[in-house]
Amino acid sequence: MRADPSPAAPPVRRLTLRDLTACADLSEDRGWPREEHKWGFLLAAGKGYGIDDPDGGLVAACVVTEYGSWERLDLAAVGMVLVAARHARRGIGRRLMRHVVSIMGTTPLTLYATPQGRPLYEELGFKVTGRAGMLRGRFTPGGPELRVTTRAATAEDLPSILRLDEEVFGADRTPLVTRLPAFADLLRVAEDGDRLIGYTAAWPNMDTHVVGPLIARDLETAKALIASLASRTDRPLRTDIDVRHAELLTWAKARGLTSVAVNTVMSCGITDLPEDWTRRFAPLTVASG
């Protein structure tokens, strides 16, 4: 294992929307899709951190999305952790993550780790707290009728969506949720009478629509929300479902989605996430929780 870069190395700095192209270039450098739409959303809703390459562009980048009140943060999610291929295995990713852990202090942290990233996060004190199965494919309608009412969300629904989201997620995500109408192509809610019992969104990512967040009162509501999105897009769907929701995973696979990967949910400074996982079926994105 190589030592961290010398103190003379470029410092970690805050990223802004002016760094959007450099972030997308970094994604492309590592063989990821450029994902400008997602980078823009995360840099606006969260805080980006990066290290400049003296030869131009970025050596490394990540985004931290904070949840809670102005007075006290309850949780922060780390995502989009990338190091340029030409600078890999030099301790730069470790240096960036140590900076994030340091500036966040006592705020609990969470992230979705790939198998490649997991050893670094374990070294920094992160523990495994869950897993999510990534699914992708063209949704095929069918099966028993889902007797749940869904409709397009309106501006009047936003306060109810925010209340439900905080109740289920366990922390206030207003900066993310209030940006969903502009970020997503589809935003749907489920109702029982005049009570909102779930919501979901489909946002564009390359040739797919990513389903997330997905918050629902129960399994049938989650199915109905996914089906309502699928019926309104011609794109393949992609989503990351908590593996504890085995029935939903089985149903989604029966409807045409296939397993792509399993990501590990890791946390630092907290034993269990504050969420009600029984009603939280999928994250907005694995880059923000």
C-alpha cells in the first residue's frame, strides 16, 4: 500500500456547478457514463469535493449530501467517489475520503460501496449495514391487478411528500426532494382516500429511467408505483432495491428486470440508519441515499 501524497499535492477543494464538465470527464475516464444530469443535481443539492490535476481537470471527486436541520445534521451520504485512472493506487481516494470524514466530524455517514471500494471504506471505519440489488430491464405488464390509486404529483403534493419522506427516511431531505420535480421526468404519488401513502420518481440516466426514491406504505403500493412509471416511459428501467424486500425483487424480475449487481450499504458513526426500511424500497440514487 502506497503512502498518501505529500503535503505539496493539490489541496481538496469545494466543487461547484462550474466543475460539472470536469466531473463528467472524470466519470468517463473511469469507464462510467458521463451522467451530467446526475452530477448537476448532486452538485446543486449537496457539496462536491475534488482535487485538481496540475495538467488540467480533476484527479478525484466526490459529493456529500447532508440531511437534517440547519442546527444539527442527522446524516450525510457520500457518493460519486472517483479517482482518475492515471492516478489510481496512489492513495488519492483515501486522502479525499479522509478529508470528508474529518470535515463531517461527528455527523454519521453512509454510502453505497462497490466491491472495489469496500476495503478503503472499511479502513476508514465504515461498517456494512445493508445491501441493495441493482436491477435493469424493460418492464413487462402483467400479473394480478394492483388495487392502489396512483397519479401524477402536483405542486400541492410537495408538503405531503416532504413529510412522508422525512418520516420514512428518518431525516429531513428537503434540498433533494424539492429538486425532484425539475430533476425527474416522472413524479408519481399513491393515495388511500385523501391520504398520501407513497411516492416515486423516474429520472433520466443515459438510455434508462432510474426508479427512485421509492417510498410506499406496503408491497402492493410499491408495485403499483413502479408499474405506473413503467407504463409512461419507453425506456428500460433501472433501480436499486433493498434486498430485505425480497418479494419486490422477485416481482420485478418476473416483470422483466434482471439483476445487474449488488451494492453494499456502509455506515460510519452509526449502528443502524434512522430509516423505516419497511417503507423505503429504493434510494433516490446510490450516490445520495
